[in-house]
Amino acid sequence: MVLQNPKRFTLDALVRERQRLRRAGQTCVMTNGCFDLLHTGHLYFLQEARKLGDCLIVALNSDISVRRLKGSQRPVIGEKQRAYALAALACVDYVVVFRAKNLVREIESLQPDIYTKAGDYTLDRLHAGERTALEACGAEIRFLPFLKGFSTTGLIEKITRAGGVA
């Protein structure tokens, strides 16, 4: 079965959509992440990010990118399914999958008005190239509250302690 995902865009198609949104005076918020095993912390963060503008773009780490960041056992859920789950959320307007180690190309191409990460990040923890690209396009960088106790790693550990998933 092929999952239809009208919110998933290629970078080129999303650049065209972003240009349309800019002409319409829309404020675009952008965030990124692995979003492997969606949980309460993810949902809270995405809903809060969406409140900052007229639309929310989620740049989703590809499977290859997640493995580089999290190790060979991740992601638990493949990129097509993760993109589908994110797109099912009312607070998410656009999903674009990226394969590189960082989002410099996506930031330079999409030029978000606001870029947001959870509060466990700081300016110093942002990738230097991403931060430079955000500053160059004039994006406001915002850190949203981080809900402690909610993480994919913690969820995987809890499932493992419970004896796995059948």
C-alpha cells in the first residue's frame, strides 16, 4: 500500500510553495528533528511551534541521517512512516525530508521567518552552519519549553524493560 501524503514536499516544490506563502505575507515557522516514535514531548513542541506563525514546516531527518545521529538501531520507524505521522497532525503544514548531517541547504532555500527548537537546545548547541544560515536570512531563533521526561530514547528503554513489543 502506498501512503498518500499531500503535506510531504520535495525541497524544490517546497521552495516554490514558500515563495507563494511569502508573497501572501504568511509567517513561516521551521523546525527539524528525527521524530522517531512520536510522543507527548514531540506533540507539545510541534503545537507550540505552530502557534508562532501562519504555517509550520518540519524538516525530517532521513533514515540515513538518523542512523548517523542515533546509531545503527535507529530509527525505529522509517522516514516514510514518520513523515506520514507528522503530516497527520493538524499543527504541521509541510514536511520535507533531508539527508545531510545538517539543514544548511534547507534553511538557505526556504528562508524561514522563525526557526524553533526545544528548550534543551541553546544558541551554542545549534550547528554553526545552520545558525549562520538562519542569521543570514534574518530568521528569528526561538527555543520553546522542553517537557522533561519525554524522549524517544526513554520510550525505547521503557519498552525494552517491559519485555519488548510483540
